[in-house]
Amino acid sequence: MIPPSTTPSSPESSQVPSPRFGLIIVGDEILSGKRADKHMPKLIELLIARGLQLDYADYVGDSRDRITATLERAFASGDVVFSCGGIGATPDDHTRQCAAKALGAELVLHPQAEALIRERMQDVAREQGTTYEPDRPDNVHRLNMGVFPVGAQIIPNPYNKIAGFSCLGRESGAVHFVPGFPVMAWPMMEWVLDTWYQPLFQKGAWVEQSVIVFGAMEATLTPLMEDIEREYVGVKVFSLPSVDHPEYGRHIELGVKGAPELVGQAYPTLLAGLRRFDAKLGPELVR
């Protein structure tokens, strides 16, 4: 079920904005450089494929206080936030406990998550040719992976059935918790988007059009950029300078992004403005 605040606005209520999308990456291994984060590029890819975009990302180590503070902000934001990592049952996994503290909620064994964990343990026992022993200490400990804040909804895990979970924010929005392993996290994030947020999808409703500009300074072009944003409300102008590009060398990629009809009007104005500066223009790009 989609939280009411995340339902897209109708033409009659076009002033109601769609939620922002955020990402939280949890784990000392990312901040120490032992592992590189792969979740942000993947979430950007998943969102872009649906006409959406990532608004921000936070990285936090395995500190309960910092994780709790980060989640408190997420729950209060009204945003749609994905949290990757720290939902296992080892001593360095704190995310479930921190989520409960941030919400002021109790932790309980979720019945659906419990059933899936038990199903997984039975599958493993069959694969290994052994007997499933539900009361064996290690099997009892595995049930901790299904302990979530009261009111959480599960996120199915197609890889090994160990579910993630979703919690609604205090006012609106939601935080969706998935494992740190990409093979599990990525299909789970995709499931959340397609199950909860499909009405927000805006395929074909957002485009970027830009041009490579040689021999110009950003400061010189700033008035032109400001004029375009004032004239075409809803269009964003972007400037991406580079000093050592392997193909173009020193240059600026200057462009506009937004609804196709607005971009179609703003981009020719941008080109005309650049020609007034006698700027040398290179390839044009459309995304």
C-alpha cells in the first residue's frame, strides 16, 4: 500500500509536490575504503528508468548514535528513503535497533519474516541433506533477522528469502531497509519502487539537453543561466566544467533539464545566448 503522502498530485492538486528520494548507506567498510559503494549508482539507474531522480545520499559508519540520528532525520523528512546495510544479526549490525529507537517503537518478530526465515532454514537443511532443527541455537538466532519495529512491512528478498522491511515516517514518506549485499538489495529496491511508487513514475517526462562549450568561463555564462531559469520556470540549467576530459580537454558541458516541452523551448534560447558570447560549441547531447 502506498502512503497517502506519496500519491502523485492530480491536475486538480498540482501544487502538491512528489516526494524526494534519498539514500542511506550504512557500514564502516564503506568509510574505511575496504569496499566501494555500488548502491548509489544503481539506485540512480533504477530511478532514472522510471522518470525519477535521487535527491541526496548519506553515508554513516557502524555507530548506533549516528545511525539513529540519520534515521530520525529520514523519518521526519517526508521523503522516500532507501537504507542499505546493517540489518543482519551480527554484533556490528545496528540498523534494525536504530530504526526502532528513531521511531520510538518496540522491536518484534514479524510473523511473515519469521515464516520466510524458517522456510529458508528448511531449504538449506534439504540442500545439505540434514534435518531441520528449529530449536537449535544457531537457528533460533537467525530469527533475529526478522525482528523489526512494530508496524513494519516486509520487503521480499528473492535471493534467500530473508526479508527487508519498510517503516512509514512520522508525518509522511517512508524508509525502506534492505541488506548491504547488491545481489539482494537491488531487486528489493526495484520491488519497492514498482510496488509502492508506480503512480509516481514519469517516463518520458524529464529530459536533458546540453552542449559542449570550449573557451568560456562559468562566471561569464552565469547571467545567461540565470536568465533562462527565470524565463522558463521549471527548467534547471546545469554547468559541468572539466579540465582534463580525455576527448574534449578543458570544456564546460552546459545544458537544461526538465519537462520535454520546456526543454524544447529553453535549449534554443541557451544556444542563441552562447553564440552571443562567440563561444566555440562542440557536440550536443540528449539524455
